[in-house]
Amino acid sequence: MRESRRSGSRNPGRNRSRRSRAGVAAVTAVVLAGAGALAGCDSAGSADSAAKRAGPSPRPTPDWDRSPASVAAVGDSITRGFDACAVLADCPEVSWSTGTDSTVRSLALRLLGAPAVTERSWNHAESGAQMSDLPGQMAQAAQRDPELVTVMVGANDACQDTAEQMTPVASFRASFVASMRQLRAGAPKAQVYVSSVPDLKRLWSTGRANPLGRQIWKLGICATMLGDAQNMSERAQKRRNMVYDRIVAYNDALKDVCAKDPRCRYDGGAVFDFRFTGEQLSHWDWFHPSKNGQGRLAEIAYRNVTAAAPPS
């Protein structure tokens, strides 16, 4: 600053030139401001009306984080790894979502790595759970404040003693809406990955070819679909089609509710469309995924969670 003042005293011509330009700029600004004010008088009403018609700017959709640093799982026996390691037992270490088994390579293991998966992933799923149980699980998951929550539930809503006892679609949808609210109350920024309900009719078609599987199914596993597995009568086919249609409706509800939450991503029906083979089904019940099947579910989830865009 001191150097500028000395220079100015030695160059009075330059200072006058600068003052002259500054004066011109000031006059120009005044003229333009006056013109703008006059124009504003004429157009203020129309501008206000346009602003009111436009309304508030929409909130931007948050970017999907393809590498979340923690994972919580909610759902049913599939996510608990039931019958994948031993008969009639949970085996969460092989869970497709949060398991630690290196042969399955769960979603959490792929995202977090071996050292962190035991510290930053949590499995709140319960064998036998239905959609009505999900709000409670979501509340538990929210307490962990996870960056990603995986959801796989709905098979038990369709697997009942009779088709008439299946969970109504409206109730299924309402429970999922309540589940999302529970999560948002405690973890508003958590991302949610929603798996479609598996196609139980395709599973029946695969497992019925195995004599042992048919015998085990007689114990009452998912009677609505697997009961009397070799019966191809019109009545039996109608029952299986009712179950199939109900699962399609469940998946539509999952997709619709998820679409209303900017931090939710549905799998696009990938699990429903997956063709399980005998190798991918538990050899204890021919219904739940084996370790191999859990690995395939993990592959599907990882592909969809890390994709640049959600499945279509």
C-alpha cells in the first residue's frame, strides 16, 4: 500500500486517468440501475407470478455411494444362512450379505475386506421372519447408523399352510413402508439395497426332480408351493400359480416403495430371475440356498450395489 501511494505521487497524470475511468464507471452504473428500476416497475408483477408458478426448486437426488463403509442386514432365514452349513441351523458366517466365509465372499466382505467385515457389518435378520417383522429389524439396524442396509424378505409371507393364509399385498406394502420409516427415523442417510423375493415356483421345478428333496418337503416346508410336489392336477397348479402371482405382487410393492426413497435401490428383479440349480440349494432341505447359492446371491448384490446406475 505504501508503494502505491509513492507511485501515485510521481504520476499525477495516471491518477487523473484512473479517477476519470472510475467516474465514468460510476455514472454508467447509476444509469443502468435506473433503467433496471424502470424496467422492474413494468415487469415486477409478471416476474412474481412466474416465480410463484415455478415453485421451489426440487431437491437434488443424492449420489449413490458405490463403496459404503458399513453394512447391516435385515430379512429372513436366507440372510441367516439357514441350512447352508448344518441341518436346521442358522449359519450367518455364510450369509450373502454380511458373512465372513471366504468361499461365499459376501457383499460386506467384498465391500469392506476381511479385517473390517467383522467390525462394520451386522446381521439383524431372523429365520422365519415375515415382512411384518421388518420394522423391528430396521429399528435395530438404524441404531448402528450403517451406510448400507440390505433387505431380503417375503418368502415366508408366501410360504404358508394354505394359499389363503398368504400375507395380503396391501399389508405387505404397508409393513415395508413402516420399515423404511423406522430406518429413516434413526439413520436418515443410510442407503438401502432391496432384493427381490425369489421365484419359488422355479425353485419347486428344480427341487422336485430330487427324490430326497421331495421327501423332505413332505415335512411341511413351504406347503403353498412345495406341498404335494408331484401333483400336477389343475387344482395343484392353480395353487402354485397363486403363490407365483403373489410373489410378483410383493416384488412390485418392494420396487414401488423403494422408488419413493432417493437412497433406496431395488435389484430390478435379479434374484427373482435367478435360476437356482441343485448345487445352489441346501442338500438338507432343497429349499434354502447352499453355500454356493449364497455366493451367487452375493455376486448379484455386489454387482448392483457397485453399478453406476440402478438396475432397470
